[in-house]
Amino acid sequence: MPLHRFTCNGKHLIFDGHALALHEVDEVAWELLAGPAEDIEGRARALAGRFPREAIDEAVAEIRTLAHQGLLFAPDPYGGYEPPPPLVKALCLNVAHACNLSCGYCFAGGGEYGAGPAVMPPEIARRAVDFLIAASGPRKRVEIDFFGGEPLLALDTVRAAVAYAREREAAAGKEFGFTLTTNALLLTDEVIDYLLRHGFNVVLSLDGRPEVHNRFRRTRGGQGSYAAVRERILRFIERWENWDGPRGYYYVRGTFTRYNQDFAEDFLHLVDLGVRFISLEPAVGRGDEEWTIREEDLPRLEAEYERLARLYLALRVGGRDVHFFHFRLDLDGGPCLPRRLTGCGAGCGYLAVAPDGSLYPCHQFDGRDAFRLGDVWSGATEPRLVEDFRQAHIYRKPCRDCWAKFLCSGGCHAAAFIANGNVLTPYVVGCRLMQKRLECALYLASAECVRRSKKEKTEDKGGTWEVHGPGRLDMTISLC
Amino acid sequence: MGKHIKVIAVGGGKKAGQTGCGECPTSCQSACKTSCTVGNQSCVRDGK
């Protein structure tokens, strides 16, 4: 069902998932598009008496024109897809199997991945750099993501890897990018300057309101970490905003659980703190934890995403330059075919490295023996596993019939495995939330389009009405 | 622009012919830490 028909915040919208075309429709077109293309004449007859004959005929004609243009009822353009050979682009270095927090929802078991505390020695990190250079072949842009546990517990290893990558990159014909995900507790001014100087992208963990954050994100001694984390994150943002040179992006990343299904309030709290780049994500558990999102929670969460979309739009219209990661959508550009069909590339384009140099398909598989692919000395020595992940694209999953497949790319392999025991059966709660977020992003694209049209009309008349904030919304819109 | 259907976006980003150059400025792997929505990634070949 690639043609998706939905209402968001009162707007009737139609999204053709094959064409990636978005339409806002009135009532008569909405009813006509309630089923397959071949039944439109029948639906038109059934609507007689509910709408004027002329309006029905006009809408049918518009639908036919758009279908002819490939913007409605478009066929799947990518049948028979064969993914490209595996070629590594990025490594996640789990430099610390240790953490100075003990978060109740941590997928890594307090940061230790079930194997006890460990820190990656600098020589293994340097070997990982060598491996990435070799395994990325002709690719120029490669990435290293420092993760844990808490990666700042292994700052010497981080520094060693970065220095070595910079030392090797020119001769190797590479450009390294770095990302670090941190709970911020060790984010001193010196560390902040180091990250900014080296152009790091930084993901900072803060869940939102103090009581929400402190419920799960506690120190080893059981104390809430909100106050300390907030102070360090705001210090980072202050320096980031005033940094003169090139810089990476930052996101403040929060996790929500079934305890704070009103997570739009956490978004607003972060905005009030002065955070401009925000991501809020549901915690993924095995399903038997008290905090895990369940299917029965979905109606409320879906309504909350719509509320967040309204709040977000109001902020943007009011001139606030804030960004919500999941409402970003590039309908005009966006990624290439392999990325749309295979997503993150875990297991073939993206690998995680454990502190002992073992390779896994991604950070979430770290420590699972059945998923050990090899190591940074010998490379991937389990070709069957690599092939399993290479072939885990949307046409081998139920995703093939989903309207969102080219925007979602099949979801997270690890979430699928944790929920269902295999990577080809998507995590259904994750699917529903992804679809809702995408509906909201499409709604915002539509709202921005209308807003722009009104502004242009007002300017045409010499009016002074101004609704645009300092920045545009995060969507690229090709026509409106 | 139709009277009953307003076209918001025409989906210029399908890139059916691309085989994937792998030069994306930010990979999904990093974005994954904020949870990947592949549709919000951009293609460097288009200068975005």
C-alpha cells in the first residue's frame, strides 16, 4: 500500500510512497482516493449526492493527470534490487565498556555489555583506523563514532584514534569524520574545546524534565544526574554557539519510556533551556520491562507526536530556530538507492568494534557471540553473517508493502532482533512510531508550503505580514 | 495547482539510477545514535 492516505492535525494528506510525492486534498479527492486506482469510477458514482457532480468530475480528472505524471499510484521503481558488495564506511568504536551512570533502560547493561568493565587500549583503536582505511576501499569519506558505555572514560583512546586518523588520512586519500555520544558528566571545558577543535559531531544525552531524566539516568550511587548533566550540556552549547571555526553538529538526545508519554513536554523543556537541536527516542527493551513502550501505548504516543508537531510548527512560526530530528525530511534530495533500501548498513557498511578489537554488525550487537564477525586484525571472517546483513533490505521484509519504506529503509536490525529474534521481522512498535513521525514530518512539509504561499501572496499585494522565522523548516519542498 | 489536490512535493529525490557512492557527509551510523530516519539524510552528490 504505497499510497498512504492520512489526516494529521486536521489536514487530509496523500503520500505516494513510490513516487515520494505529497499532496494535500479536499474532501471529495480524499474520498476518491480511498481505494485502488482501478476503483475510482465506482467510488465517483458512490459519491453522487454527497458532492456536486462537477466537483467529483474535476477531482477525478486531477487524479488521472497526477497518475499520468507518476505522482499518484506510481509503480515500485526498484523491483529486483540487488545490494552492492559490502564496503565499510563507518566504525563505531565502543571504547569503554564502562559507564559512570547506571541508567535503568540501558541496552548495554550499564555500559558493560554483559562482559564486565573494559576500556579499549589506544593500540587497538589505532588498528581499527588501519582496518577502516583498508576496508573502505575507494570511499573517501569515512567515519568513526566513539561510543560506550561512556566514551569519555576512555578519552586517551579517543585522542589516540583521532590523532592517528589525522596522521594517515591524506596519504590514504580519506576524510575522517568523528562523532561522540556522551552522558556529559565528564564534559569539561578542556574536553569541549577538544571536540570543537576536531570538528566532532556530538550527541548529548538528556531526557528532558528533571524528574523524567532522574528516574532512569542515575549515578552508580543512585543519585539523579540531571543537575550536573544540564550544567555541562549548557556549557557545551554556549561554546558551540560561539565557536568561530568549522564545527560539527550537536544533538541533545533524550529517551522516553511509557512513564513519560507526554514527551512533548520534555521537548519544550529542552527548548526552554536553549537547546536548538533535539532528538527524543523511545527506549527499546525486550518487552517484559515495566518501562518498555507497548502496543497499547501507541494511540496516546501517536497523539503526542501530533501535539509535538503543532507545538513545533508554532515555535518555528514564532521565529524559534529549533530542530526536531525526526521531523526532518528531504523529499527533494535525500539519500541514494542503497541507503533507502538497506538503511544503516549494519554488518556490511557499518561495524562496531569492542574494546578487545572484536567486530560486530553494530554497537547493539556488541557482546553477542553469535554475531561476532571477526576482528580488526583479520577483518570480517564470517562471510555468511555479512551476507545475511547485506541481504536484509526492505524487499526481503514485510516492509516491501509499506508506504514508508523509502523513508524508513526497514528499521533497526538490532531492534528487530531484540523484539523478534531475527533481523528480517521489524519491531512493530518501532514501525508504528516511525510511521507516525513521518506523517508528522509530511504534515509539517505541507504546513510550511501553505505558509510560504500565504507569505508570497501577501508580498504580492504589498502587505507586511511576516510569518517566516529566521530559518526555514527542515524540509525541502519542490513544488507548492 | 489543482482545485482539489494541492501538490506539495513531487519527490525529486528518488535517484533510481544511483548505485551508492558512500560519500554521504553524515552517515546513518552516526544518525543512528539519535535514531535513524533515512529520509532525513542528504546526498552529497547533489551538493546538499
